[in-house]
Amino acid sequence: MNGHVKNMHFQKFMESTARLLSFLLLMTVDSTKTVAASRNQQCENALQQPWKLTRLAQKESVLLIKTYKASQGEMSELFCKVSVSNIPDPNISGLEPSERIASIYTHIQAFSPHFKRVYEQQTDLQPPKSALLTELKRVSDRRRDLASLINNMYHKLFPNLPLPEPADGPTTLPPPQNVFQQKVYGCVVLKTYKELLSNIAKDLRTLKSKICRKRRQMNTVSF
Amino acid sequence: MVSARLFQLFGLACLASLFLARDEDNNYLVTAPQNPFLEIGTNFTATCMITNTAEVTVDDLYWNLSKTTVSKEHYIKINRTTLNVTVPIINEEPGWLHCLCNKKSPDVVLNKSKFMGGIWLRKGYRPEKPENLSCIAVQEKTYISPTISCEWKAVGRQTNEIPTTYWLIVKGMNENKYNTSTPNNRAQVSFDTYPNFMPLEIWVEAHNKLGTAESEHLKNEANFFVKTNPPSEVKAYSEKGFPLSLFINWTHPIDTVYVKLMYQIRFCPLGSHNWTYVPLADTDKYIQSYRLQKLIPDTVYTTQVRCKNHLKDYGYWSNWSTNATERTSECRPSSKPDLWKTTIENGITERYVQLICKEPQLSNGRISRFDVRINNKKDEFKNGSWESIPVNKSKSDSSSNQRGIMKLKKIFLPDKQSVKACVTASNSVGTSPEACLVISAKPHEHTPVKELKVWPHGDRLHLEWNIPNNTAVSEYVIEWISDIHMDWQRENRTTRHTTIKGNLERFVCYNVSVYPIYMRQIGKPARKEAYLEQGAPLQGPSVELNGYPGHDVAEVMWKEIPRKIRRGFITEYKIFYTNGTKIQVVTVPANTTSCFLKSLSANTRYDVWIEASTIRGSAKGSNHSFTTLKYESIEGTVVGVSIGFLFLVLMVILLCIYKKDVIEDNFWPRIPNPGESTIGNWSPDCHLTTEIPKEHCLSGISVLDVGVCDAKHGFDEDKASLSLKKDKYLSEEHSSGIGGSSCMSSPRQSVSDSDEGADMVDTTASTVQYSSVVASSGYKGQTPSSQPQHSIFSRSESTQPLLDSEENPDMLVQEGSQHFQRFPRRSRFTQGSESKDATGCTQLDDEQPDFCPFEEDTEQTTLPDSPSTDVSPAAPISSYMPQRGGYRPQ
């Protein structure tokens, strides 16, 4: 009798413990899911802002090219069809997302001296308060902001990977040019930059789905 | 604390050493710290050190704070030459803390300024953390402005001595900082380009000499602070066949690459400000159009749209867009027209009823006509024919929310006849349901509502009433009428309190009626007058006098002020009147239109005016002036009559004085005493001189005794004398009279003759005939000659007027009497005969001895007291003997 009673008590204890453990397990899973969702949201947000800014910069670069062409006088269409050397490549390289993001950052940074040069050249060619200079400044500022965002994003997404600096050393700028060459150079820089932005926008969209989905999968697998 | 004290002492030592190094002109007392900034509410410790002298010790020192000596309890003696003091900083006023010496030695007294040190205390508060920081970046053209504006609430106090400066700091990515300082609670920071999608950190730092405080940091994406322009080109479109909806579209104010927007839409009927908001869940998207639904047909709607960042709690709502106004398409009227009537009683037995109508509440389009049908009760309200009444109303009229009143038809309604009027309203799409009203034979047979109250509250007139005894009321009609406007509204049967929903004007009197409606039959109304708002009358009443003023009272009267300018219920009238020195007031109730002004001064000019008052003020009417009478009217009459009478008496007296003779002649003619009369007898041998009677002999009476036979002659002679009268004064022979010179004068004309001679001849006609010369016909026109004749002339010398019989010769003829009598003169004759009998007789005796006895006898026989047997009894008694014949035949 006593043994039976003891068994009964033990059985009840075991049942209660199992229920409690089940409840705790459910709570843990749920909270993990919430954390995962939150992390996923952070991932998407981290990619979202650079993507939005890229679109904005792209839009403004399109308008800038129009304004540039309009302000360069006759044959402005021809300027942009001439090929110029030492202009950064608009194509993003790398296979891994981290490599591609690093490539994006590097390319954006590579345009910095070119924009500076174009602005200087156009300051000489345009009246001081021309719309072209204003827009050029704006696009240049966007480039700077975009670089900062990409950098920030990279460090958020890949906190343990250092962002590699451009391997080729300092950007090579063209030698002193005549007006025509300046106009051609400016247009090619802007056009190439626009292409780069277009590529970045596409890449970020792809990366967003890749990185954030991968993380989601990783989170799912871990449970 | 200890280290601070040590530092202070060290500083003081340095200062002292500096002073020691200088010449003897320096102060002997050195204070520290110099020019401190002190926080109000804390304690401040200062040090005073004696340098370069042994004249005084710390025991001789004392501290003054703002000219008040600090109690020694607050002193701390550091050593023989150093004295500390600790004082509380309690107020904002800056002031001096002085270290002074109270030793009275000659050196100290002479160098008082050297034994003094001071500290200028500047007081203030520590800055506190600014609160409620908010920043905004607005759209500029197609971009976001590079300037971000922030404002915050400054917390805590500051003094002029220690002001607070605020720094607005905006930190971007990569430690880019933008800042600006201001003493105010708002500032702006400008970027080169607005950093869309970049994280920003914004905060405010409050700085002053006492410290720094930092607000909360706003850490957000730059678009969090964006406020865009409102949507542009907002347009609304109505769609045929969809009378309940409007299609709205607009243009995004900014490209979506800058800010992705969501929208909010609101709408209301034109003129109303009761906006209806479209649920945000329907429009919180990046949309460019929306279809409003469940609208009222044929109604103009105003629509507005606004936008903000589509992310929740991001950005600010833009301002509302400009209005997009459009009318929904038409639909069949879905409610009844509002039928009502006005009645014009025309005598007792007949009425004119004017049917009036408002468009249906849900007219759903422009009402183009009303159809009216009138049915008599005798036809059991059936079989009437519809009469169409077109509505001439422009589109613009119909756009107003105010439903106009349409006069439909005027019905002449004999008493004791009921009609039922039914009306429908039609628009271009269809016809409304029917509205009917029964105008009963006995319009007031249904009981009115009880205890109707009307009062203004706010900008509305409120009504309250109790149900009538008969509770079968189906609805109530509230009617309000002013001088120029009438309107009505309907309330359901359960309503006991309502407000008039029409547009009422201030200062206008409204006659508010509540009609209970019993199954379409109109009950007896309850009425009240009310003002939405009362004001002072625009003008007071004009006053005028009722009749003439008395000598101490006057009645003034006035008319009620016209309703148009009354502007309120008159509470009282004040009648002001003044005689130029004192203004007196009489207050009378509002229902009075006249008043007696009493206790006025006599013969005084008064100005009177009236002030009409309402609860909101009063207005003065025009002045009226009057002058009170000097006397009471009865007094005036008496005085006037008295003066008139006195004047009359005076005039009479004057007249009497000036016309004494005339009056005397007229009223008291000088009648010669018959007793002094003499009868002149003369015969042809009488000398003419004897004919001139003496004055004193004329008063006697001469009586001629003529024979009966002479009567005829006498008669003839009278006739002849008439002709002579016509030819008066043709010859001297005709003139005769008392004292006259001619014995040939006519018997009728001799009266005027007198002693005054021929000058008086002209007046003969007006003089009274006193006597006649009686002569025989044989002597007419003859001049007595000196030859002796037997004819005897006799005449009376009396001035007595002829008696009636003499003046009426006809009578004489008829009577044929020989006697004349004149009773009124009888006494005088009698008197004369009595008083002067002797004298006269004497004279007569002397001059006419032959006749005298005879005359005496005759005269005596004519006295009325002694009737004569010779005279006919019927003949009047005369004191004169009839003078016939005049002269005896010679």
C-alpha cells in the first residue's frame, strides 16, 4: 500500500515536471522566434536604408546628367559617348555578399576624387549659382552618405570581417584637360556613376533576400 | 571640499605675495575669490587676509553683505591674519561682499580705504535639461530643405548675470556635427544636402557659467523629421449613374524616392465645416486616387487631402490640400416636401390660406416643380386634380444649404369648410413622396401646447413646452416670424425641448409659435415673442404734448418705438424734463404712452425727452420744448375778464366825459318847462318884435283852441305840411321853431328852430319836433304885413318832442280827435305847470292877455286826473291839445 502511494506521488510529480518543461520549451521557442524575427527585421532595415538611398541617388544622378547635358552646350550628347580611361568600373565584383558589399563600398569611394575633380572643372565652366553645381554638390553628398551607409551596413552584417580598402591604391585622376576634355570627362564620370548606382540597387535587392533569408534559415535550423 | 579650501588659500597667498611685492599704496586687506559666479541656494565661503600691516588683526575685521553686517557666527578664523566667512546665496540680486576693519586707530581711520576688500557676487541658477525637443524639415521645391528647425521648452530660471545659452547639435553618421547657439528656445541647423535615409542624432545643450544640461537625444532617420507639401492638383469628379459617390485624384507632392507617403482624405458638404474623415486604413498607402461613397445626391462636396511618411510615427502630416469641390449627380427626391401654410383671416366668416412649402430635405437634385392637389371635405378629400407649379430657381440658388420657401397657392376658404392640400416635388430624375396638410373648418378646435417658454442661449433660441391635454399629437411645427422673415421647422411628437435651427438675427423680435399637429390637422398655436439677443433701442420715442400745458402740469405723450429699431423688450420709459437748471426724471412702465408732469413752475420753458430702456441699454428720443402758463386757465379768464371790464368801464367813462352833451341831450333832453311856455298871439297889428319869445317864457304850453270847423283845414294843412317837408327850407317862410323868426314855418319843420338862429338849420331834420305851428290855410305862404289883421298865430314854445300822434298823422286823421296826450311827459308837464305856473302866466298875462285864461282852462282839462267831458272817453289823454288849423282865420 505504501509503495503504491509512493508511486502515485512520484507519477504525479513527474507529470507536473513534464508539463512545466513543455511550457518552458514552448516559451523558449516562441521567444527565440521573436528574437529571430527581430533580428531579421534588423537585417532588412540594415539593407533597406542603403537601398533607398541608392534609389534616391540614382534618381538624382539621372536628373544631374540631364542638367549636365543641358548646361554643356552643343554636341553634349556626343560627350557622353566618348570613352575615357581611369574611370572606376561600375560593375560590382565578388561572389559572397560580404565581398560584393565591400566591392560596392570600394566603388563608391572610388568615385569621390572624380566627383571632386568634375565639380572643380564645372565651377570654372559654370556660373557660380548654376543648377548644375547645386545638383552636382547634392549628388556628391549623396555619394558620401551612401558610402557611410554601406560601411555601416557592412559592419552590422559582418561585424567580424574588416572592410578591405581599395587594393589598387589611390585613385588615378586624369591629367590636366582642355574644356572639351573636361566636359567629356564629367559626363563619363556621371554616367558611370549612374550605372554603378543602378548596379548597387539591383545588388542590394538581391543581397537583401539572400542575406536576410539565409539568416532566417540559419535561425530556423538552429532550432 | 578640503582641496578647494586649500586651493583658495593658495590663491590667496599668491595674491598676498603679489600685494607684498607692490608699494605701500596697496590695500592691507585682500579678499578671495574674485568675481565668483554663485548658484542661488548654495553657501559661499570668502576669505579676507591682512597683509603688509600689523596695525589690525582678524579680530578687528568684519564682513558686510550688501551693506548688512554678517553675524560673527558665520566667521571662521583661519589664523591671525586670515578670516573666512560663509554666507548663503539666497536672492538673484548681485551684490558686494565687503571685508572691513572696525578698529578706530588713527592709522585705520586715516587710511580707511586701504582697510577694505570686496567681492562682487554674481548669482544665477544652474541650467536645467531642455524638454520637448522637436525638429522638422520641410519640403522645398522637389527636395527636402537642407535646413532642419528645432524647438524645445526651456526649463528653469536664469538671471541677467548668468544667462543660459542653448546649443542645438545635430550629429550625422561619421561624427559629422552641425550646431548652432541661441539664447532662445528655437534654432535651425543647415546641411549642404538634407541627409535623407541617414541616421541623425539631435539634442540641445543648455550652457551657463554654473554648468551644462543636455536634453534627450532624438535618434532617428532623417526622414523622421520630414514634413512634405500637401498633395497638389486635387480634383473631384462626379459620375453619372452614381449619385452617391465622387472620384478624387491628386498628384504626389514629392518623388517617392525621397519619402514614400500615405494619405488622408476628408470631405464635407460645401459651407459646412463638419468634416468626415475617410478611415485611415483605407488611405494609408501610396495612392493617388480614391472614390468617396455614401454621399448625398446633388450635393456639393468639398474634399481635402494630406500626406505624411508612410511609416507609422514617421514624419509630420502635411497641411491640408486646397479644396476640390464637386456636386454629386442627381437622384429622385427621397423625402417629402415640407408643406405649411399661413392664414389671413378676412373677417369672421372667411379665410385666405396661403400654402407654402420647402423643398424636400433629401431633394437629391434641383426641384423643377411642385404639384399641388386641393380636396374638399365634402368630397371626402378625394378626386382633386393636380396643379403644377414650376420652380424658377437658378443652379446657384439651389447650391445653398438654406432651403427656400416657395409660395404654392392661395386658397379662399369659407368658414366651416375643411380642405386637404397635398404636394409633391419633382426634379429631373423623379418625384418625391406626397406631403399633405389638413386645414380644418375650426382652426382652433385643437388645444395648444402648455407652458411654452422661449429663451436665448448662445446663438440659438431655445424652446420648451409641455404636451397638450390631447396627447394624440403626431408632430409639432415651430414657426418663427419677424417683420420681414418667416420660417418653420418640424419636431417629432416626443420633443419637449428644441432650438430654432434657422438663421436668426440679433436684435430682431421673433414671434415664435408652436403648433401641435394632430394627424395632419393643425392645432391651436402657443405663441411667445423672443429676441436672440437684445440691444439698446436705436432711437428713443418722440415726445409731444397732449393739449396745452397748464401752469404747473403738462401731459406728455409718445408712441411706441417701431419694432425695427426697438431691438429688445422695453422695460421702462424715463421721462426727463428740465427747466435749464435741474433735470428731473419720471420713470413709467413699458406699457405706458403718456404721463403727467406735475409740480412744474409757472411761466417756465421746459425741455422734455424720453429715454426708452431695454435690458441692454437705453436710447434717448428727440427733445420737445414747452412753456407753462403764467396763470391757471380760470385765473387767466378772471383776470382777463376783469381787465376787459375795467377797460370797458374806463372807456365808457371817457366816452361819457367826451360825449357828455350828446348823452345828456339823448337821455335827458332839455325839456322846457311847460309852465314857462308862452303862447305868442299875434294879430296883424302885433309888432313883429313881440314875436320873439323870451327864453324864460318858452317853457310854457301854448294851446290853441281851434274850432271844429277848422279841423278840415287842419287836415289839409297837414297834408300840405308833408309836401313842405319835402321842400324843406326852400324859403325862409318855411322855417320855424322855438325862437324862430318866421311865423310861416311849416308845422313839421319848425321843431328844429331854436334860439341859436339859422346856423342850426341844417340839423333840423334830426331834431325832435316839439311843436307845430298851426295856421289857417288862408295864411299859408303869406308874410304878415303891418296892416292890422284879425288872424291870430299861436304856437307852443315847448321843446317837448311831438307825441306819437303827431308823428303818425294818419292816426290823427282817423281819430279826428282834437286832443293829444303823451303820458310819459305828463309829470314834467305837470311839474312845469306847477312850478312855473305863476311866472309863465305872468308873462302870458302881460303879452297875450286874450288867450291866457282860455289856455289855462284847456290845459287843465287835458290832465289825466281830471277827465274832461268835452273829450271823447276813447281818446287818449294828452297834455297837448291837437294843433290843427294852426291859425285862426283872420
